[in-house]
Amino acid sequence: MQPRRPGYLASDITPLIGRAADVTEGVRLLGETRLLTVMGPPGVGKSRVGAQIARLSGRRFPDGVWQIELSSVPAGSCPAPHIASALGLGEGSPGARDTEVGRVVSALRGQRALLLLDTCEHVVDGVALLAESLLRRAPRVRVLATSRRPLNVPGERLLAVPPLSLPDPEPPIRQGRAARAGDPGLSGMSAPAVQLFAERAAAADPGFALTPGVLPVVTAICRRLDGVPLAIELAAARLRSLSVQELLEWLAEPFEVLSGSRSMLSRHRDMRSAIEWSHALCDPERRDLWAALSALDAPFDLEAVESVWSPVAAGPAAGPLAGLVDESVVLREPGESGVLYRLPYLHAEFARRAGGALPHIVPSPRPGADVRVAASALTRSDLAVPAPEPAPEPPSADAAAAALSPRELQVAVLITKGMTNREIAVQLGIAKRTVDAHVRNILTKGSLASRTQVASWVAVQRQCVDV
Ligand SMILES: Nc1ncnc2c1ncn2[C@@H]1O[C@H](COP(=O)(O)OP(=O)(O)OP(=O)(O)O)[C@@H](O)[C@H]1O
Ligand SMILES: [Mg+2]
């Protein structure tokens, strides 16, 4: 069965600001590769950039461009049934995941189509399986994914979407007097982050104008939000009731201010939900490092990372740090003598407000203050890591299940079906010893004594997941 319609690509409601270079590079890469993943942190604009790349590449795909949003697919489950339904293939018979993947592949085989799979980070394993099948069996199909983490499929190319550019150099805030020609802030009017703020601010408060007088404060707001468009939009909407100066001051309590949107995506209604979505996808070790890094001023180097990690963990920080870079939680940037890292302000504030997970580290009250690490040599097992706040949609139901990685969740669901570790290994195409390790993790995380308990635990927690 073939798709009923020749594709679907939604129109943008607002103009795309400041992404010409990223989109051009994306179009070029999509001409060279059959699987392109648009990566970046929460709310940075991956979906917007991905859609624009698809739009500009459309004429190369006479059989259509299919934009399919995956947010509603439960974390760790197979997205193929959702994709089949979006393609108009109708209901499949209830059965194995491969059948659903096979249906999508057969429908697209022979077609010159582009599949834009939007929001993949919570279902990367399932998307990876589908993408690999398409690459092998539907040679004229290309896949454009947006995701906070890579799919890790052979042949995948990555396009990193950075935050919107900020004015450079940083203008000083001179309250109460208009800036004059020659002030360093004046050139900042055209910086994309500032332009986005100005557009959304004018929508919220028709009296708002981006004058040289308010530019330094607007720049400070955009800088505080690390140039992330979603955060800038949520902040600018507050100008209905606050002045820009008040808004800047209120950003000391960012999650109070960055909320209240009516976005169709629930993780975009407030910034805490947007970041929680990433937090729920990280394994406990990455979350611990995330909490530890919140004590550092950005940017920082590997030595600084080790200084906050070594008192709490036996192993080196390099592994979990690479993991946080992969999750688009920690951003890499070039430094004069090597790579530097940045935990965005809102991610740091999120970890601080999650309860100071690592009690021997006294987080600085604001970026800019000193990092203080107590000398006490606590081990990780001494530390009480409080449960995360309830996650938003993807890691869908609850914090306990959300603590499982997507792969662990798949394994747990297959245990509920009575499968042995060897059968699970065959089903998922991974080594049995890897499954053994996943099962040990699941038992530990759920404080469970047996597979039977896993089955009843998952049955209660994850009724919505069908892998
Ligand atoms: N360059 C831009 N110009 C105008 N608006 C933008 C731009 N980039 C992002 N936005 C707006 O910011 C918000 C977040 O963008 P988008 O949904 O593309 O982010 P995302 O990286 O896909 O988020 P998520 O990680 O949650 O999937 C949206 O409201 C979008 O319209
Ligand atoms: Mg998105």
C-alpha cells in the first residue's frame, strides 16, 4: 500500500529569524547524505530549521515531503505505527514491531520522498531501526530527523543548531540613559536573538520599541537565556505586564517567568517542562554530573569538570560528560587552549532547583560567584539524590519509569511478555550480556527482587507502552 497523499508539510506561522547559514548547510548536507539529524538543546529551533530545510529541498522529492511529529509517541516505544498512520496507511494488524517497520518501508520503497521525523530523542532506538531499514530497502527515500540526541545509525550526518547569535561585544547596562552612537551595544540591534525578542515583545506589548535605550537590557536578557529562542519567546511574552528592566530582574527566578504559553506542545508551555524532557531521558550518572556542573561558571574546561565530579564518583568524568554533550545538555565550544564546555544558565538553574542533588557541593547562588567544593570525601552511594519532579509527556507516565533509559524500558516491557534475556537479546539485536546488564539496572532502579516484580511494576507504570 502506498501513501494516500503526496506528503504533508505545515506552514510556518512566524518568520524564521537568523538561520540562513544553518538552513543552507542543512540543504547542502541533505543533498549529500540520506540521513540527516538536526541536533541541539531544548527549544533552540531544531524543528523550525528542519522544516525550512525540508521546504527548500522539496523539489528534489517529487513523491512528497512528509513531516511527522513524534512527541506523542510514548518514550522508548516503536514509532512505526504512528508513522504508518501519518502516511495514511491505515491500521496494521497487531503484531511485532518489524511488521510495522516493514509496512512503512514497503509503502515508501520506490518513492522519491523525504521523511521529516520531528522530535526523535525519546524514541531514538525505534527511529534508528526504521531509518536503517529505509536506507537499506528504500534507496530513493531520505530521512531528516530532529532530535536532542543523535540516532547513531551508519551513514548519519549531524547538523548542530546553535543558539541564536547574541550581540558582541557585551554592552554594559546603563539604566536611565539612552545609549549614544559609538556605544558598543548599538550594533546589537541586528543580532538574531535581539531581533526575535523585539518581534515577540512587540506582539505582547504594542508600545514596545527596540530603542538604543532598551537595547542593553534586552541584550542582557537574551544573554541570560543563552540565545535560546523558546526561552526568548516565553520571556518576551511577559512584557504584557512587566517592563524590560523588571523582566531582567525576574530572571533570577527563571522558571516563574518563563511559563504561561499556549503552545500546542506541552513541553513548550514553560521552560521547566522543556528541560525536564531532557532530564528524564538522562541516566542517573548523567543527571548526577548535570547537578555537579551546575556549580561551575560557564564556560569551563575538563579540569573544572573533574574538580566537581571526583569527590562524588569513582570513575573519570569524561564518559558522562560525553553523554551530556550527546544529549545536547552540555554545549561544546572552542577555547584558546582546547575545548570548553557550557551548561546553559537555565539547565544550571533547573539542577539547582531540583534540590541540590549533590549536597557536598554548594552551588553558587548566581553564575559569577565562586564554586565551593567541600573537602569531605563522600562517595556517590552516600548521596541522597532526590527523585526528579514529574516529567512532562515523553518519558510519559512517572518519574520512576522515566529513570529507565529508553533501552531499559524496552527490555522491561519485553520481560513483561515473559521473554528470557536470550530471547530479548535476539529481539533487540543486542548481546545477551548487554541485556543482563540492563536487567540488573532495572532491578536496582525499581528496588525489585525478581523478574515477576518487574512485570507487575511495568504493567502498572507503563500500560501505554507497546513495543
Ligand atoms: N529562528 C527562529 N525564528 C523565529 N522563531 C523561532 C526560531 N527558532 C525557534 N523559534 C521559535 O522558538 C520556539 C522553539 O522552536 P522549535 O520548536 O523549533 O525548537 P526545538 O529545538 O525543536 O525544540 P524541542 O527541543 O523542544 O523539540 C518555537 O515557538 C519557534 O517558532
Ligand atoms: Mg522540536
